[in-house]
Amino acid sequence: MKAQRHKKIIELIENNNIETQEELAAALQDAGYNVTQATVSRDIRELKLTKTTTDGKNQKYVVLNPAEFGMGDKYINVLKEGFLSMDTAKNLLVVKTVSGMAMAVCAAIDAFSFDEEVGSIAGDDTIMLAARDDAGAESLMDKINKILKK
């Protein structure tokens, strides 16, 4: 049942502009799935769904799957679309994004699997990337800047 629901979720977000968990839950219920908001929240985490902007104002859920997309243009586009600025603080790289885009940008950065990165946390418009050391944070910043210039 869960695998079928996950398949339906991917189908729904690919064919519709679904912005919220509530909209996704309603769409699933319309499709015959009896789900709660908690179930939808778990499904979003398990499927590694994130949000991206559709027109600079509105957002929608999308699937960012490294196995499917590799290091292609999709990650670069998400990074460029949501990125505002970044700065280092010792071994941390703090990335500012467009409001609501931190999770998508963070997923894109994580997909690059930089050796210097040991972990990341994304909020609404801020990402904290932990590097192994101060030099690693500087190196991460340089690598991200190179990607942004592509």
C-alpha cells in the first residue's frame, strides 16, 4: 500500500502544482487514499521531496533524486534559482536563500557530495553547512561559487 501511495504522490506532484501538505493530502484522498497529515509528512520525508518556485512567487513539491538526475542541470538550476548569498563562520558555511527555498537548495548542495561537507541543516531561508575545518568551509564556498557561475 505504501509503495502504491508513494507512486501516486510522485504522479500527483509531477502533474500538479501542489504547494502544501494539506493540498497533497486532499489530492491523495481524492485519488482514494485515506491519509492523515502525519502520513503525508512522513511520505514527504521518505521520498525526499522538496519545494521549488514555479514563477518566482509560488512553490510546488518536486522530487530531487540523485540516482535519477545525477549531477545534471536540475541541481544547478535549483541552486541558482534559490541562492542569495553565503558566508563562512569558522568551519560553518551559512547560505541564505529565497524564502522557502532552503530545503531545495540544501538538497541540491548535498547531491554534489562534497568531501568537505560533514552535514547540513536547512530552515526556511537559511542553510548551515558544517565542514571538517575552517579551510573546508572556504573550499565549499569556492566550489559552490564555481557551480553558480556555470
